[in-house]
Amino acid sequence: MRISIIVPAYNEEKTIANVLNALLREVPDVFEILVVDDGSKDQTAQITERLVQQHSQIRLIRQVPNQGKTAALRAGFAASSGDVVLIQDADLEYDPVDIPGLVEPILRGQADVVYGSRFMIRRASRVLYFRHYLANQFLTFLSNLMTDLNLSDVETGYKAFRGEIIRNMVIETRGFGFEIEVTAKVAKLKCRVYEVPISYYGRTYEEGKKIGFKDGLDAIFYVFKYNLFTGVKASFTQIPSLKNE
């Protein structure tokens, strides 16, 4: 199967080259790496352009002005053509060495969607904000309550999908609402969802972490909106076929 990797990036000049080189190293048979520069004001796009000239797998999509992570992901999904599509943040909080394990259940025909969990089996994980852990656990519990999925980490940035599913999904949220919206819509479609353990190398706010308190409040609103008030037909432009049907 062809693997597409979507890399949303905003002002990540310090890490973007390391991320792309790690992806090429850890996923040598990757079909395409789509970097979506979301109106960066630094050298993120220019650094990516240089790597585009060196590696045929890398493509750059530029969004101007800045529209938020979900808009960047939406653009990346629409431009992708892989059988498997996964998300890689540009800040090195997630290690590309975990990607083969992330996509394996889909490649083996066992899963439609795979989440990389930072909590399922504890691997290397930077110890940071306790309040973020509590917020994540609360949102995961609330999401699970609505979807009847037994996820351990709904807010994980590592997610992989069968391409047909994510390209047909109607994604409406802005900012960091993607995690909650996509989980609700995957559950409505009755996808085969798996979790695999991953490492997590979190950043502090001083190092560039961008998520804030308002993002958490928005996520609570999205849990109710997309689980209670959005049907499966409104969630997809065309209902994808599932392997277990």
C-alpha cells in the first residue's frame, strides 16, 4: 500500500528539516510527504523547498494567511493519494520511528483507523504539565462516553487512516478541534479502530507549544456537536466502504 504523510507546519523552522529527514529515514518506502505550510512567518517554507529539490517524495503546499492546524490538515488530505494517510506534526513531539507500528494494523487489513496512544503502554515520554494530562483524560472520557469507543488518548497527534475514509470525511472545525471531530465521525462510520503505543517528546510553551485553555473549551463543545447533532451522511461526502461490511 502507498503511504501518504501529512505534515502541518506553522513557524517550525527549527525542526522541519529534522522531521522530514527522520520521515525519509524511518519510512523509506513512503509514497509522499505533504508539508502544509500554514502561513508561516519564518523560514519553514524555504527550508522545505530546499528539501523538495532533493527528495521527490516531498511536496509543499502553502496556505496564506494562517488558517489553523485543521485547515492545514484538510488541505493535505485533499491533496493526498495514498492508500494509507497519517499525520506527523512538525515539532518533533512525535517520533517517526513509531510510524511502522502505527500503520501496520491497516497494512495487514485488520484496521481502518489507528491511533497512537501515549498512555496505553508507557514508552519514552517527557514529563510535563499535569493539567494537560487531566484535560486529556477528561476529553478522552467524554468522547468515549459519546462514541462508545474505548480509546486511551483521543487527543493524540499520531493518527493513521485508510485514505478513502479521511479524504471523504467532511472536516469543519478550526484550530485543534480536529481530534474530537474525526473521532466522532470515525465512530459513526463504525470503523475498525486500533490503538498502538508510541513515544512522546512534548514541548513546553517556551519551546513552541501552541495549544491553550480555549482549545480545551472548544473541544468540549465539539464532543457534543459531532456526536449528538451530526449524522453519518453529513460527515462524509461519500460513504466509504469498510472491509468488514
